[in-house]
Amino acid sequence: MNTRVLIIDRTYLVAMDVENILKSSMACDVSIGTPESLEDHLRDQSYTAVILESDAFGTALAEAVNAILMAGAALIFLTTNSAFMGGIPGQERYPVLLKPFSDHQLKTIVAGLFAPLSAPAA
């Protein structure tokens, strides 16, 4: 299975950092986009997971989440708001990574998402 990750963040350097961590630690293809390009990315390519900066979407966050889920991708939120560590309001079932984050934190969350995908079929 070819694992593809899309990183959506307003700050390109943050997205590049996430990309470098993922590419150096796991076998996956990584794409970077902006909040404005999310729908284009989802339409043009299938992704295993989307790492999404929740703070960038404001009131349109639910629409962005719905588009990601309809595309069949798993979801990880990035946020600078420490109040959201227990979950993004209305989206509590998805993991949240607080910026700034360590390489280990990112790897742990992403590996947890991918573990069921790489497990042998019963």
C-alpha cells in the first residue's frame, strides 16, 4: 500500500518541517498545500492521511473535515491553541498535535494512524 500524506498549513516552514520528519522516518509520499488548495488536492490525489492546521479554517473547519473524510483520508489536527489538546471542539475524535511539536510526538501520532493500515489481514 502506498501511503500518502497531505499537510495543510498556512506556514510553509511548518509544513516543510512535518514533511522532513515524515520522509526521514517512514515510507510515505508527502504533499504540502495551503488551506485554499485543500479541495484541489483532495480532488486530484487520494491520501491516506491529512495533517490539517485547524486554526486556518475558522468557521469553515467542519466543511474541511467533511471534505477530508469524504475523500477517505484519516485526519490529524495541528494547532497553536493549547485549549484544544483534548480535541478540537466538535471534532474531538481526531488526534491533535500542539505546535511547536517534537519529532517524536509527530511520529507517534502518525504511526498510530498507520498501524491499522499495515497490520496483516486476519
